[in-house]
Amino acid sequence: MSEKEAILGIDISKEKFSAALLKGEKKSQVKEFANNLEGFEQLKQWLEQNQLERVHACLEATSTYGHSVATYLHSLGHIVSIVNPARIKGFAQSRLSRTKNDQADATTIARFCAALKPQAWTPPSPEMAQLQSYSRRLRALEQMATQEKNRLKTTVDESLIEDIEAHLVFLETQIDNVKKRQKELLNEYSSLKSQADLLTSIVGIGEPTAMTILAEIGDINQFSSARQLAAFAGLTPQEHQSGTSVKGKTRLCKIGNPHLRKALYFPALSSMRHCSPMKDLRERFLEAGKNKMQIVGVVMHKLIRIVYGVLKSGKPFDQTKLALPNVVLEEETDFLPVSP
């Protein structure tokens, strides 16, 4: 690495982020910035003050908070890696790192990046980014509509009822508009339409869910395996260990993309009713004494692997070719999904 290159570890949150700069063997410099355009421009100036032409920036894949700074740095020509937080945590544990604060976390991320040089991230295509914006906007509007409907059930003040009903009409109009724009986007881009069609071939996944899944995954080629995609979604079991012992049951890892994870919850329920292999799987798990939520977790995990398979192969789902285990393994069932 030349003197004009360095490693940048970023610990991101909703309002701010800490950036740790590593230059060779020197002690890291850590600075805090606002998580907005003004903060990004201050970060750029800081890098320029350090006479750096290019950095390899690493940040954790935590919800949507880091997307803007990652896109900004990529647009400046820097290398950006977005890493599963579980990998960072494992790295910190291997280094016996016990300090827990934003600055220490940013430094740990920087040292992880320097040591392991994770794969470079590529921003989604403009149409995929647009699909994600629509998908998340739709979810926000639907949540607001649900909240207003709940308020309507408990409100007795007539003037407030009228106000809530008017707001609901507005929200429903907005929801219809976003759905219309989603549909137009799919029809405009054949690549999006063909991928959505592949996803709707999977039992339990309709077009609205397919669009959410597509939007959250982005380019399937950024994942080298189905397991990697499952980890990205937070659909891999995680053990809580102390020393050589395992305490408690293995539970579904909550690290990962919550939007993608939640999008698979109801398709999992549907597939257990309408997909023969999944129905058989459910029966075997019930006979083995597993509870409903454990089974849903397993089916969600199977679904994300099927999603990977159809998108990667370009072939629609065929349930007659779905290979599922003949026995129930403890490590397959001892975890719980996050409720939608």
C-alpha cells in the first residue's frame, strides 16, 4: 500500500458515524461525522488533509444507515466493502478485543479490513436502487396506515375520527401510487421483470414480495453461495458460547438485513401449506417435537436458499426437484425467526 492509500473503518449509526484511518503501522486516527451529505463532505476533506488519493473503506451491513456514505465514497473512486457484522465480531473476539464504543468499533473494522481485505462492494444499478426506494417507501406508508387504523379503533373524539379517516384516504392514495410506479419500473426493465418472474415461481412468493426480495438482495452475483445470502438476511443459526460450552439453544442470528428477513416470513407460512416438500418437512419436524416458530425459521432458511438457486441459475422453481433432508437435525431446527 502506497503512502497515498490507507484503510478506513466506519462504524455507522442513524445520526452519525465514526471513521478510523489506518496508515501503515501507525496508530489509527479516529474522527466522528454526521451521517448526512455535510458529514460526507467533511470526511472527504479529512482524507484530503491526510494527502490520501484512495482508501479501502469497510463498514458493517447494518440496515440502511451505511448505504449513503458507501455510495458517496464509491463515487469518489474509493474501494468500499460492506461486511457481515458477524465476521467483524468474530475477528474482534479472535483479537481478544473487549473495548466497546464507537471509536473502538471503527478501529476494529479498520483492522479487519487491513487483515482480511474483504471483497469490494458495487452499488446497485439505478433501476435496482429505485426499486429499493419504492419498496421501502411502500413499507413505511403501509406501517403508517396500520397505525392510523389502530388509532381509529380506539378514538372516540368525532373530530379526530374525521381527521384520521382523511389521513387514511391520503395514505391509501400514496400506497396505490407507489405500487403503480413499482409495476411500471418492472415493465420498463426486462432484467427486473425476468428476475421477479423467477421469484414468483417459488411457492408462497407473490409479485409484491418478489419486488421486496429483489430490492433488498440487489445483484445476486455479489453472493458466492446460498449460505452467504442466508447470512446477509440473518437467516443462519447462531450459538451463544462460553469457553467450550454452548449455553442455551442456537437461535436465528438477528444480524443481517431485517427487510429481507421479514419479507420471507409469510411466504414461509404459505409454502408449508401449499408446497408438498415443505409440508412434509413441517410434519417431520412436528413429529420430532419441534415447535411452530422453530419450523418457520427452518423454512425461511430453505426459502432463501431457493431464492439464491433460481436467481443464480436463471431457472424457475421446480418443487419436484427440491431436495430436503430425510432426518431432522438439531442444528437445523434449534433457532427461532424474528416475527414480522
